[in-house]
Amino acid sequence: MKRFIKLTNLKDKQPIYVNVDCIGHVYTEKPKIEHGRVEKEAHTVVGVTTHNNGGFQVIETPNEIFIMLEKFIQQ
């Protein structure tokens, strides 16, 4: 059975559903500042093992994602 967590896309704030069995990496990126203003806010990148696209940029922190993943481990 597939198991998914619901994350929020950084760009348009729409939901992204990621299969927990395919998560390959999770890391944070600092805000991108150009010409004295924030071009891209701080965010988390969640990469999947099934595609080499660099990962999904989401607003949840790694800690929040790990808490979601813990629920699947406990089941």
C-alpha cells in the first residue's frame, strides 16, 4: 500500500503528496537575497528517489516532515 504525506509547495502554496517510501533527502535552503530584497524565502527541499529533478521546494521544516514520517514508522 502506498503511503503519502501532504506537503505545501513553496511557489503556489498548493498541496504536494509525497510517497514516504520514495523520500531520498530532506534539507533546508537559506533565503535567496538579490539587490537587497528577498527573492526566495527560506524553505525545505524534499527529494525523491524516483526522479532526479532536484526535489520539491516546500514550506514545512525538516522537523515537521520528520514528525509526519514518524507516524508511519509507528504503524
